[in-house]
Amino acid sequence: MPKKIRLGILGGGGDSLIGILHRVASQINDNYEIVGAVFNPDIKESIAFAKEIDVPTDRIYKDFDTLIEEEMKLPANKRIQVCSILTPNFLHFPMALKLIENGFHVICEKPMTTSLEEAKILQKAHEKAGTVFALTHTYTGYPMVRQMREMIKKGALGKIHKVDAVYYQGWINEIIHDKKKRSTVWRLDPKKAGISSCMGDIGTHAFNMIEYTTGLKIKSLLTDFNYLYKDNKMDVDGTVLIRMGDHVKGVIRSSQVATGEENGLGISIYGEKAAFKWEQENPNFLYMLSDSKPTQIYKPGHAYNSKLSLEGTKLPPGHPEGIFDSMANIYLGVAKAIRGKNYNDGEFPTMTDGVRGMNFVEATVESNKGGNVWVELEK
Ligand SMILES: NC(=O)c1ccc[n+]([C@@H]2O[C@H](COP(=O)([O-])OP(=O)(O)OC[C@H]3O[C@@H](n4cnc5c(N)ncnc54)[C@H](O)[C@@H]3O)[C@@H](O)[C@H]2O)c1
């Protein structure tokens, strides 16, 4: 058994949503040990939390700059090898840049940055450093999402002509209708979230899901946002028409005010031979539709699945695995990359996906601002 990879955590404190997902996922395949962190901006809270989850407190730092400074003083075989960035969006860029420039590997939450310009700076620094960089589009870790990607690559759907990706949530309803509450949420604050709420937070997952599964690149788009209130600066709902080619089109439907919806990410991909339908809330069922045959259901763990899909399953068929396992599969791929082992490029989203994602978010905002016009994405 190789030594565990020394993991640092930025953000993801006891008060956070996503922290527990990363902590548990990092432990699932026994590859990582959390050795250092800045869980919260308040050192007392960080230390209290470290004690609560039994992480040694000697490398809980008061802030990110101190973490870098102190870790760089340690010998390479003691130093944090990879840091997970789980803070609100505006901190991803400065943290990732400094980590990359100092030779650390990075696991970064999405959206990668708050602008395309920042994303490109990060990309340049990363090219120079040659370290590992993973972007946690969590849902790409699901075995059935990986199965779609592999089967589409092999031509199971034939030529794709229509894609429909949806990501509906309803949680902002409770906040958006109350002016006071609106100002308390970082996802509705452009200084902390970036130029978009809905598209930046969840539309990017739908965008990434399309490019990940189909292998197609979205070339242009037209967006219609809903802000609900005049004084709300951030989109909370948006519909995006997308074009991947002359006769290859689709739609991304994304909302944070879809009343009653929980975490409704789904994708339908229609090709000349067959179609795939998959939903995040029932991730172990992949439906294959055909005009001439009854619908087939693919499930994880069966030998008929691809190697990439099977490697994302730990138990025999019929033992449901979920979001923690999906994120764990991303951490597993990153562990292989850090250890210099072979891995499939579908095992974790990369810097390229991050740049594409920011290009997408900016293009949706530009399209909407310009009066719902078509905007080209960079090639
Ligand atoms: N991959 C996914 O499916 C997914 C899901 C949810 C959130 N996210 C992303 O994860 C990130 C965090 O989201 P969240 O919902 O957990 O946010 P959150 O507000 O619940 O938690 C943010 C955490 O960061 C900490 N923090 C804030 N400033 C800090 C600083 N300067 N130094 C250290 N820690 C600091 C906070 O104390 C808190 O613990 C966001 O970028 C979000 O887009 C991704």
C-alpha cells in the first residue's frame, strides 16, 4: 500500500455545504490523509472544527497565505501535496494560482474562477507548473454518466442531433422574495459569486455534463435570464439555446427558483440510432431509448459496462452508490495522476473544463445583456 497523499483543505468548514462531501470522498478509497487546513476565516472556528473531526491542529493555519508560507518551510516529504479549494467562488482564483505557482496539486470547486480572464491566467500558470489540477464537476464521477460517455464514444447513439440538459433547484425561493435575506447569501453577491448566480453555480454543471458525455463542443448560445426582481443583480433562472454544429442543437434549462425542485440535474441525448436519459436524483439508472425497441435500463457494476464505469463502482450490482461515491471517483482519479499512474481522461474534469466553463458563463451573461443574442464560444 503506497503512503497516503497529504491533503490540505481550504474552506469546507463545519458551517459549509460541500465540505463533508470532499472529506468523506477523500477517505472512501483510502488514498488521502488530511494534514492541514484553513476550514474557516476565523482560526478559532477552524481549530474547534479540526478537533471535532479529529484532524491534528498543529497545521491548522490562520489564513491561506500562512498555510503556503509554513508549508513551504517543511521538507517536501512532509508538505501538503494537494489542496482542495472549497471556499466561495471569488477565492478560487487567488488560492489556486498561488498553490500552482508553489508546486502544489489542486482540486478546485466549480466555477473555477469568477471570470474567463482569471481562468486563462490560471491555465497558463498550470501549463508552466505541470502539476495536477482537477475541477470537481461531481456528477461526472457517477458510473452511469461515465457509461454514457464511453458508449457515445463508441457510436451507440449514432450521430447526435439534440441535447437537453436541465438543472432545476428551488432553494432560492425562500430567499429571493425577501429583500433583506437576499443580501445575506454569497451566491447572490457578485463580489463573491462572480457575474452569475444560476448559470455559474449550476448551469456550469449542465454545460460540463453535455461536453463530458457527448464529446461535442458547444459553439454558440442564446440566453434568456430571469432576475425576478429589479434590484437583484444576479440571474436565478435561465434558458440557453445551444448549437454544437449545423444540425446539432439543444437547450440548457437551469433554475434556482423551480419551486419544489431539489437537485434536479438531468440529461437527454438524442441520436439517429438511439437516445440516453439520465437523472442525478436516480443516478443508478441509465435509460436507452429507441424508436424500434423497448427501453433498456443500464445499471452500475454489471460486466456489460465499460472499464471506466466499472472502476467507479465498488460493490456488486444492486448496492446503491451515490454522490459521495461519485466525488470519491474523482478523488481516486486524482490520486492516480498524483502518483504518476495511468488513468482515463474521463476520471476527472481538468483546467480545460474550467476554462470552457467560464467561457460558457460569460457568454450567457453577454447574450442576455445584449438583448438575447447569439454569442460564439471560443474554439
Ligand atoms: N460540485 C458541486 O456539486 C458543488 C456543490 C455545492 C457547492 N459547490 C461549490 O463549492 C464552493 C463552496 O460552496 P458551499 O456551498 O460549500 O459554500 P458555503 O458558504 O456553505 O461554505 C463555504 C466555506 O468556506 C469558508 N470560507 C469562507 N472564506 C474563507 C477563507 N477566506 N478561508 C478559508 N475558508 C473560508 C466558510 O467558512 C465555509 O466553511 C462554491 O464554489 C460552490 O460553487 C460545488
